Amino acid sequence: MNETMSVELTDQQREILLKGLRYVRSSIMLEIQEPSSERAQQRAEKLEQINALVQQLSGGVRRSPAQVR
């Protein structure tokens, strides 16, 4: 399942997706689980996937550095 899909998003749509990903990440972090190395690995993998999506969505953002006077 390594299909790639291209989607054009407005800035507002991208921000909505990023906000949703923050909620999903928080949900995963706060999920109560049995302490086991397998569960910890699964959680780490999910968080890594979310971080990759955040990076992809944030990569299209052009931000100029702050100007100090």
C-alpha cells in the first residue's frame, strides 16, 4: 500500500489537518496501555507516521525569518 496521492490544499485546509494531527498525536500519547515493549514500539511507530505527515504538510509552508530591529 505505497500509493501516492497528490492533493491541493488551501492554507486554511492545511491548518485544519495539522490541528487534527495534533489531536491524534495527543490521543495516542495519552492512551492508557499495558506496559510492554511491543505496545511501546507500536505507539512509537504511530507517532513517527504522524510526525512524517506533519513534516509533509509543513514542508509546503514558506516562512520568512523574523526581522530584528
